[in-house]
Amino acid sequence: MIPDNNKALDLLNCYVKEQSNLDHNLIVGYGMLGIAKYLEKDETEQNYWFVAGVLHDIDIEEYGDCIEKHCIIGEEILEKEGLSKNLIDDIKSHNDVLNIERNSEIRYALWAVDALSGIIRAYVLMRPDKDVKKAELKSIKKKIKDKSFAQNVSREQIKSCEENLKITLDDFVDSVLKEVKENISFN
């Protein structure tokens, strides 16, 4: 089964409680939707990409510090909820430790958007107004270049969009940011 967007959000809220983790999953979900739209995917594929992004870290509060369990616990959760094996495999591909081949646009996009979400969220949280709607492409790009900002975020992972998806960094960030700004508010 591939859940619709509302069911995916319900599942996320069932398994993820901490606001920072919810924010991350939502940024990735809406970011994936933005990339799917940029790549002119049809509505069914846009839903699939959104769902993959929203549910990619459904186990974030379960695996603790053991990254080797990340996505394995998620797989168990998603199987229990009846989600399709293909969707689960696409989601699992974002965890480097599992060595799952990235061999499709959705897998490349999920990996890159996952990293970009860290920059976006850190940038919004440092703003006095915490308003993502005021975030601009140039500001996010400046933070990507600043290696002292959100130091744990892989810039190479973000920039992989250029080689793997054939999307310029500007278009990639802009597509993600546009969808995030339209759909998310931070508290």
C-alpha cells in the first residue's frame, strides 16, 4: 500500500512526537514534493515522493544512537502498517550504513533533501522570528557555503543533486524551499 498524504501524516504523528523530529520529517516530505514537481512527476508520483520523505525517519525516536538500526526499525513499523516493499526500500536507501544502492531519482533526491533539511531548519531556528516563509534562496545558499554553520550537514550530499538529478543547486534549493514555505510553520 502507498498511503495518501493525509494517512502518511497520521502515521508520522503516531510514531514521532518530538517537534524537532516532526519538523525534520515534514521538511523532507515537502522538499521531496517540491523536487517531484520540479521534475514534472505526475500526481501519483508526487504523492509517493511526499510519503517517502514524510516517513523516511519514522523510527527516529526508536533507534537511539545506533545508526545501524535506523531504517531497519522503520522497515518493521512500515511493514506492520502495510506499506509497499518498494516504498520501504526507497526509504531505506537514505541510510548510508545499510549500503542500499541509490539507483533512481527518488533515492538520490531523498538523500540530498535529507541533508538540505538540516540547513533549512537550522537557518529558520536562528532567525529571531523563526519564520520559514521569510527564508530566501540566497540566505540558504550562503549557509550551505558556510562550513561552520550546521557543521554535521554534508554539503556534498546536498550538492549531489547536480550530478545525480541533473538539477542545479539553485533550482534544487529553490524547489525544496518553495514547497516548505507553502506548507510548514515552525513554532
